Amino acid sequence: MSTEAICWINNKIIPLKDATISVMDHGLLYGDGVFEGIRFYNNKAFLLEAHIKRLNASAKALALKLPKSINELTALVTALVNAYQNESGYIRLIVTRGKGPLGINPALCQEPELIIIASPLSMSDEQAQTEGIRTITASTRRIPADCLDPRIKSLNYLNAILAKIEANNAGVQEAIMLNQQGYVTEGSVDNIFIVSDGELYTTPSIDGSLAGITRQQILKLANESGIKTHIETLAVYDIYAADECFLTGTGAELIPVNEVDGRKYANCPGDIFKQLKALYKESCYN
Ligand SMILES: Cc1ncc(COP(=O)(O)O)c(C=O)c1O
């Protein structure tokens, strides 16, 4: 069965390889736009309502008018999932400011561009799941919320890319980013959790992280199964001293961390990680 990626663009579904946008699109020229990464399992987009809600909120924060209503976007994503040949995969939903003259002024852009891609899942790294990944704390600090709110899921990822370059140069898989006060925010493209004395901790968005939808789902599943959860400011010390650490995101789901700045976790993947991963996988198919 072909798993060739497909794309909804200009009111039709075409093979992704044939999809193009203008070189004058401000998404390309200035990173002016918003997006969502969504997984589908068993032909159903997972937590779709939450993703569309966050897209809408990101667009509102950027004064970017979505070219379709929330109901229409939901229907389009659902139609693309149905048109795709695999029952599981990944959706990338993108709204750019659209074409405009050179110069950043969004007011001069004609119409926002809507692009929805359905593509195969990149295979999750089995070794990462069984052994965990190595991480560092990056020297690149998260852009402060009063400069660019981290809750806006925009097309500009340069801040995270700088941290990822640090991880690459250090020969580890992921970088944990701190805010300007030195408190923990998140990974370059994932939220962070730690486990201490059997309780689960993650950082508040206001400290500098995306309001992750996987993170929200993990908190819900943990609460339902009686694991005490905390959303609170974390210092690097808390990460070092924790019993377990893991990252979450739509694409990667849950990834255990086995090392931060050379400090290794004795239990990786830890018991709480394993419990939450099983619950999460189950929830993806319900
Ligand atoms: C910066 C950042 N943090 C966290 C996440 C995880 O968010 P979600 O669970 O909604 O995919 C992402 C996902 O792309 C991200 O880009």
C-alpha cells in the first residue's frame, strides 16, 4: 500500500510532491504563520479539537485571520485523514500570512494560505524507547514570553533550532532550554516531565514552554490513575535530582531521558514513565 504523502492546498488534495507555495509567502520570508502537528491513529485525528483550538489561539495572538472556520478546519483535517491510505500517520496543519510584497507588513498580505499535509509517521526510535536519550541543558535561553509568547505555535523555530544545534554539537539527542532566570522551560520541540518521590512535575507555560497537548493528556491520565501532578517552576537542580525524566510531544509521544548534562538516571525508562506510556498509547486508540 502506498503511503505517499498528500496535501490539501488551493481547495484540492494532491500528492505532496506536487504542492507548491509562492516564494513571496510571508510564512517563508518572515516565519509569519502558525501550525499544528497532529497524529492520527485508526483513521481518527487524535485530540483534534484541542489542536484546532490551539491553532486558533496562536492565530488570534498574531492577528492572523484563519481562512476557514473551526468547523471547516476540523472537517478538512478529517477528510484528509480519510483520503490518506494509511490508518495511522501525521498531519501538519499550517496557516501562513500568505503572499505579500517584500517587507514585513502583514497588512499588505493578500490572503492567508492554508496547507494541510498527511504523511507517514517517521518510525519512532526503538533504542530511544528502551534505553532513553541523552540530553544537555542548552546555553541558548528561551525567548522571554514578553518578547514572543511560547504559547504561540508559530512558524519561527530559530530559538529552538539554536538549542538543537547545541545538542548536535554535544553529540546528544535533545537540548533542554532554560528561561532568562535559569529555570527549566522545555526541550527544543517537546515538553519536559520529571518524577520525584512518585509524583509528576512539569513546567508552567508562563515559564517559557508551549502548552503541549500531549503534556495535557499525560497530566489527565496521571490524575485519573492517582499519580499526584504538579505544574510548577523547576530549577536545573530539580531535573538533576529527579528519579525519572521524560519528554512529550505529538510526534514523539513520550521519550525517556537517561541523562542530563552527564548525570544519569538509575531507572530509565522508569516505572511511572512505563505506566504513563501504556496509558497514553491506549488513549490514542480510544
Ligand atoms: C516547542 C514545543 N514544545 C512542546 C511541543 C509538544 O507539544 P504537543 O504535545 O502539543 O505536540 C512541541 C511540539 O511541536 C513544540 O514544538
